[in-house]
Amino acid sequence: MHRDRLDELKNRIGLLDYLSRYDWQPCRRSSGGQVAGLCPLHTETRPSFWIHTRKNLFYCHGCGRGGDLIRLVQLYHHLTFPEAIAHLRRHTTTSLLDDAIAFYRAQLHRPEAIAYLDQRGLHDPATLATLGIGYAPGACLAAHLLDLGYAPDQLRQAGLINPEGRDTLYRRMVFPHGATLYGRSIDPLCRAPHRFLHTGKGGLFGWPWHPSAPQVILVEGFFDVAALWQAGFVHATCGGGTHLNSTQFQQLITGKRTVRIALDADAAGQQAALSLSTRLHQAGQQARRILLPQSHDPASYFAAGASADDFRTLIEQALP
Ligand SMILES: [Zn+2]
């Protein structure tokens, strides 16, 4: 890696910020920009680990180790130099996505976002907050992230900005989803209403919340998941379409569970539900197909006024 790029990587992340992500807290601060705390590299009861925040260097008087951020990452995670660099690159991408999500979250007050959520019947602040839903108004994200100190290159590499320099998720409701973001266009005439960052679809949405849940409800879209969450069905997940990729299918068949499939009521949805149910049975899982009223998906069903009890009745009537 080029020396400049290495310095850039080292300086972009503060040692203090980095360690605070691992719940490390300083217990003393000096006026010269130095902070002290218990050493994260060895066991001790009195703080002998110092960070010089301006120089972004550390030194521990207890174990005698010190250096820059890369050295700390090597010692803390037991990594080689190249591994530490790869780790820091991933760390910056995660921070970048977190900052983008925080920005999108702060845009939910915009009239077009409020109108869209209203039309989709989504109004519960707790659901919006838990799922991290935000809104990309377009044109403002890059300026905000550059202000935070990210380089234009990073925004492009993360896929947040397209080659024309525009916000990739322009005028979309945004859902954080693992290492990527999903954006649903609010424009009814948009020809590609669903978009992921270039990192792809990834696994099932929200899976880290219920990898060992005995029952899950599988739906098509992110808004279906949100509608179910809002109605109290928090074991809902989706693959972002009717067809699951192999990662998503693997997730469903790892562990024992009943999968309730609630895909769209249209022919394509029902065909996909039937074939998925067959594959799940073959893999040894229980599967049930929930039949929604004609022309509905779970989101539109709830938006049209259905209650949690109505959906519970559908679950009881589900077919094998
Ligand atoms: Zn130490």
C-alpha cells in the first residue's frame, strides 16, 4: 500500500474513537490532549495506558507497548500488519455506512418522506428506529460525509455515490442491511424501484435478530417486514424479492424452525411460495404458506386497515 494511503488510513480514525467502539473508556484526561485508562492489551487494575489524541499514538507504562493505530489493531486483535490494514479498511467502511445511515435517519422529517411512509401505513417511531429506516433526499449526502472527513474516493468505493457523483439512493427510503443499504424509490413511476448498494443483496434482512427463532415469517420486501414489525410480528424477515439467494436459503435451513411464507398474492408470488415450501420441506424444515387476499402483500394488507388479529387468522389458515 502506498505510504500516503497508509497515513490517510491511520489518521482518519482516532485511537480513542476506535477503542470506544470496543467499549474502552478513559478515566483521566490531561490538558495536553492525553487520556489515560486501563490497558486494553494486558490485565491491570490501575490505568497505565495513555493515548496522545493529537499525535494519535498510544503507550502503556505497564506492558511497555506503544505505537500507532495499526500497531494497536495488530496487538489488540492478534493480526499481522496486512491483516490489520484490511481490518481497518472494513472498520472505515462500517463507520462510513453508519454515518450515512445517521444522515438518512435525520431526513425523515422531509414532507415527501412523511407522505410516502403515510401512504405505506408506516407510522410507529419505534419500528422506524429499530429497523434504522431513513430517507435519501439526494444531493446532500456527499457534502455531509466530506465534512465529516471522508474522501470522495471512499464514498464511491462504498457505492454511496454513483459515477456521476450523485447519491446512489437518491429519493429512496433507506433500510440498513448488513454491509449494504437497500433503497426503495418513493417515485411511483421509477423503473427500478428496488436498489442495493453495489455490494449486493446479502443475507436475509434482520437475520441477526433471529438466527435461532423457532418461527419466522418470510416476506418479499423490506416494507412488508416493517409493516409486520409495526403490527407486533417481529420475527419477520425478507430476501428482497420472491427468490432467495443461496446465503439466504442456508440461513433459513440452519437450525430447526417453522417458516411461514407470506409472499405476494399474485401468481409469481404464489408460484415462488410453493416451490420454496417444497425446498424447505426437502431440507427438513416445517413450512406453511400464508394466503393473503387477492392483490395484496403484507404491507398493503396492513395499510388497507387489516389488524394483527386478521393476520393471525391468516397464519392459522396457512397451508402446508
Ligand atoms: Zn499494557
